[in-house]
Amino acid sequence: MQLHDAYNECLRRLRTAAHKLDIEVHEIELQRISELVVQPLTGPWRQYHTIEHIFEVGGKDDPLEMVAALFHDVVYIQIDLSINFNLARFITPFVREVKPVRSGLTEGLVVREQNDLDDDRLFTLVATVFGISPGDRLEPQAGQNEFLSALVAAKVLEGAFPLAAIAQIIACIEATIPFRASPPAGTADHSEQLYQRLCRANLELALGLDEHALREAVRRAVRLANRDVEGFASSNPAQFLDNTWNLLPETNHALLTSTAYTVRDYRLSLQRMRGFLHRLDADAVFRRFADEPAEAVHHERLARVAHNLSIAARYLGAKLVTIAFVEAMSMRIGPDIPLSLIMGALPRPDAPPGPTLEGFLPPAGSPPVGISELESTVLRLLEFGRESNLSYDLKHSPLAAFFALELGLGPMLELLGPAETLFARLDSNDDIDTKREQCERFLALFPEPAAETVIACALQVLLERSLALQAVR
């Protein structure tokens, strides 16, 4: 989405929300808010947490959801590698950065101590709803971005929206902290804890919300939080993997330069994603409070998440075994070889097609008879691809599909353990000869005909490039 289109849609949503809430907000103020929201969300590294994403999460019906969604991702330090300059002034009075300049200090962001904080009602509101106290460390994987985004939202909306409305917006943003482990048995779940903290804020800050409004605020928050992660419950595994692949370059920025990222860059991004999904419990993805959503809907979502995670585990496992073969093969040339040197360049609209390893692979065989529905789905995804084309990667996996059909998906996945061992050695301080020796051992685990076919195809890519260079002379 173009920057001016994003700005206009953000402005339109703010106008709609103000109208539905019967709030008088000056047009200049709405324009100011729109500018502050759009700038960080259209940053160069945003691929999934984009302006389009926040519009989808906000929906079209509930005005508080619409506004909360606009702000819920404005701060995302791990993607942007910083906090947007125009947003920093709303944060620095309350949060400081710690650098380990002396022993005993750990790098990170910390809420200022009480004696270093101004008496600010909006900060107190956000801290209370999030359960944050002065001096607390903000952990990157435990709500840091959401807390900072909520703080921005509260301060930006101050004076334009009533305090009670801001409180409910903050509750929505708190609910979007993703993938939290379940609390110990016998204790309140995360949605109930949010309700309790919102009740406390309502009492201490005299928000004027009655019991019905408080419970509805948490239902709303749960509804928005579930919409934020609804891709995990997609009935189409290719669409689920699309979302996964859009996340890769946000924290692996090298992938956005498709001709330059190395085999290792790509492999590390796959390892991180597989590790994250492997640790993810399906029950930690979606939330529920009271009757939001209906119990049957909730359980159906969890079942789909579990199914998609099973598919992703096998899909990413096959991709990792394949990239292990490519990395081992490329070590015959040297370390940190661009992936495009081996596989061929990705197609580009501004360049003629060049030789690709896929173009020299023999036609794919037929899947074996009698395989499970899960295996069939994984093979289909490898051969035909995810839902969308991306600038930094093919949507299908021709080499992984070749190995899966030649070896069988099960035997191929048995090579994942040796692949992980290889990765550990390649990332170690071992000398280059030791690493190459380990690579040759790994290549020897593949059936010779399949391995020799792939090596010959890679050689053909290099020969075609050599011929192209010679033709220029």
C-alpha cells in the first residue's frame, strides 16, 4: 500500500471511530495521529506487521478495536531495530535504556524508578492494565513492544479520546501479547488477569466503567487479539505458511536482498522459525474470555493450529535437510556462498531469466501410494508451493520436493538430526578443513544417485553462467 493511501485509510478509520463513539475530535488532530501511526508501520523491514495487517486486525465494526489495531504494532524493536524518532518522545519520559557500561548491568529497556517518573495519569493507566511497576525490565518476548505501543497510544490519544475509551484501547493492545504460556493450574488465565487489572484501573483512576462495560472491554480485547493471529488457524496450510514466510525477513533482514543472502543466512532463518514453531503450544495461540468466542469455535481454532503446526514441522524439517545438503555442497567452493550462486537467481521483472538448479532437475516423480494425509499435504506444499509469490524466495521448493520424492519424506526427515549436527559444526570455531570433512560425511548420507543428480544440476548452473560470460567477449 502506498504511503498516502495508508495515511488516508488510517485517517478515515479514525474519523469513523470518533463518529461512532460520538467524540468531537478536530480534523488537524486526526491528521496528526494518522501521520504518527503510518510512519513506523511502513518502515523498510515491515513484511508482515504492516499497515495492511493493522487494518485487517481492526475490522470494520467496533470503533475501539479499529483504533487499538492502529497502534498495537507501532513499536516493534526487533523488526525496526529502533523506535521511530517521532514516537520516542512519548516513551523516554517513562522508559530508559540500560547499557552494560559497568558490571551488574544487563542491556535492555527498563521502566524508570518511581523517583524518576512524573506523576502521569496515562502512564499509570497503561502500567496498571499491563501489570507493570516502576523499575521493571521490559523483556523483548514478553510484552515489551505491546507495552511501548500502548504507551504511545495513550499519550497520542490524550486529550482527543476520553480516558475510559483509552483504557479499553489499552486493554485491547495488552491482549495482543502473543503466545504466552498458560499460568499455573488453579490460577486465573491471562484474560481473567487482564479483567482484574482493568477493574483495578477503573477503581483507582475513576474511569466510570460499570461491570458490563468492563467485561465487554475484555471480550473486545480477546476478539481483537484472536484476529491478530487468525492465520494460525487457517484451513488452508499454504496460507498459514504464507504468513510464516512473511515473518522471516522481518528479523532476518539479509533475506530482502535476494541476490546477496548466503546459504547460511537462509538456513539460520529456517532454523529460527522451526525452533519457534516447535516450542509453540497450540493452546497459547488463541484466547477466550466468558463466551468470547463460543467454546466450539475456540476448540476448532485450536485443532486447526495443531494441524498447521504438524504440517509446518515436517515442511520446515524437509527444507532444513535440503538447505543442509546445499550448504554442505557449497562448502566445496567456500563458506558464506550466496544461495543464488548455487540455486540460480530468483525471477525478476527487470531481468531476463537465468539458469536455475530447478530448471535442470529431472521431472518430479509421483508420490508413493498409501501415504498419510499429512505427508501428502507436505509433499504438495513442497512441490507446488505456498499461497503467494515473494520477492526473496520461491513459493515452491523444487529441490526439497525432489529429495522428498526420491528418498521418501519419512527417511528424509530422519536426516534432520544429522543436519542439525552439521549446522552446529558449521557455526563453530572449527577450521575450514574440519568443516568440509563434516560436510562430506553429511553428503554421503544421501543415496548416491540423488546426490549426484543435484550436484550435476548445480554444476550446470555454473557452466551456463560461464558460457554467458564467454559469449560477451
